[in-house]
Amino acid sequence: MPAIVGAVKVITIDAASIFNIGDVYGMSPYAQAKTFAGGGSFNTGDGIRVELDYSSTNVYDKDNFDQIISGT
């Protein structure tokens, strides 16, 4: 169904973003990321207390590609 679109202001578009105005059947952004984090990481909330005497993060990855995204 056609739509009437007024003014559009785009501040930023990331590498894995999609910007579309108009009719569309399906959109599939492609992105991949590998995140390494040690103990006590990604904590959210108020009053969190983390005590780590010794923490080690193993970042060895014997294969170069975990999930290959093709067709981009």
C-alpha cells in the first residue's frame, strides 16, 4: 500500500543498518561480531559488586572464520 512520507532526517546509518522508504517485502541486514569479555563483564543495574581475585579471558581462536556471511 503506498504511503505518503513527509520530511525525513537521517542522523547516522551503521554498517549493518537498512534505511528504506516505501514498500518492501523483506529486509535482512547482515552483520557479525565477536566479543571477548572477562569475568564480571556486561553487568547492569545499581549497586553491583564484583570481586575477582584472578580472572583470565581466553581469546585464542584456532579457526579464522566462525560464521561467514556471504551474499552481501
